[in-house]
Amino acid sequence: MTSLADEKDAIREQMARYCYALDACRFDEVAALFAEDGEWTTSYGTARGRAEIAALLDSNVPKPGEGP
């Protein structure tokens, strides 16, 4: 049986993986954190599934040196 503290720790770890992968522009790793049929919905688009999520991020998130 997992404790509430263990569950919270798991959520923190998942968020850390998400943040580090997004900051490093490793969009396939970000997308892998979603369920197979997961959906990303933002003001700049919607994507369903890991491949679409990675592609949406790749086309909208500036890589280091490309953005402001």
C-alpha cells in the first residue's frame, strides 16, 4: 500500500521530468509522460496522442537561441 506522501512524491517526480524535458526541448520525452491517447490543449492548438503532442510542441516552443 502506498502512502499519501509516496503518492505526492511520485507526482513531484513526474512534474520534474516534465519540466526538465520541456526546458531541454526534448518534446518526445514530454509526450511520453502522457497516456497513449492523452490530449494537450492550449491557446495555440490541441493535439491528441504522443506523436501529435511532440509535433505541436516542436512547432510552437522556441528552441534555445530561437526565441526571446
